[in-house]
Amino acid sequence: MNAPFPGGKRPVVQELDEALVQRAEKLNRDLPGTIERLLEAHLAEQDAKLAESRAAAEEHARFTNAFIEKHGFWAEEYRQF
């Protein structure tokens, strides 16, 4: 079992393009903090897209179920179960 890391953070080894790192370090010395904030923003965006997709799927299912309940299944006469 892995012991928790102090401060709730753990080290991550990631290779990055040297030119990007040099450019980023010229603008901001807190590269790990910048990467962490960008990752948080990216994950929040992905969570929002996933929630939107789930909501759309649920809305489609409600519409489909309501349509079938009102009008019946389109091939009901051919169903054998």
C-alpha cells in the first residue's frame, strides 16, 4: 500500500519539450504551479463536457420513452416477444 504524500501532492515525472520549458520559465518561475492550474482547468472543462453529454443523452432517452409511450413502438406488430 502506498503511503500518502505530504500536502496531498505527489511527484510526477514528465518529459516536456525543452523549448517550451525555457519559454515558460522566462515568463513564470513556478512551472509546477502553472502546470497544476492548467491541468485543473482542463479537467474542469472535460467534466463539464461529460456532464453536458450525459444530460443530452438523458434528455434524448426521456423524449424517446415519451414518444413510444404516446405512439407505441414503431414495429410492435412484428415483435415476437
